[in-house]
Amino acid sequence: MISVLEEGNTRLQKIENNSDNSVVHIEFEFMKDNGYYGMVYQRLYSHHTYKIVAFGDPERFSDLDLYVDQLVDDEWKEIEGDTSASKDGLVTFKPAATEFYRLRIYGKKLLSDYTSGYYGIIIYY
């Protein structure tokens, strides 16, 4: 857990060094198995453009994806995503409406023989 907290602290310092940025949500969570989705529900406002970054424990994850879902007709629909082959996911997103959005973090690939690890997510504008 220490390494993902250190990674989060480094990223947070870079974000906050830009005085124009405002962090609205930070979360760290345990991801049990390869292929598991972590989920965060967050109200996002239509008058902001958000950057959402999800990152895994650098000692355990080699590929982490991020998806943004919107509730449409009582079903969650994916509207944005970062599925690049990288240790983190980054989405820049301007909501069409002020409402709750679901953010899914997918631990696509773990290093070595690991079956679990921690991830962090930072939402800012």
C-alpha cells in the first residue's frame, strides 16, 4: 500500500503545483483479482472540464484502464474511457449534465504472480 500512496502523493503535488487546479476527489482502494473493477460514484458538474486519473500500485500493476459511465434510461452506459496499455488511465471529460457518474477502474494486467494490489484515483478540474 505504501507505494501506491507515494505514487498518489507525487501526482497530487504535481496537480496542486498548478494553482488553477482544484482536486474534488481522492480515493485509494484494494483490488482483489486481475479483471476486477473498482468503482467510484461522483457527482460531476457540467460547467467544469475534469481530469480523472487512476493509477495502480507501481510494483504490481502493468496495465490499468479507466471508464466513465453515465446512467441512461436506468442503465449505465460507457461514455469515455482510456484503455491504452499503460500503468494508469487518464480521461479528460466535460459532463453534458450535472449528475452522478460511475467511474470504473479495471486492473487489466498484474505483474509477476500477484493476484491483488491497490489503486488510487484523483479527480480534479
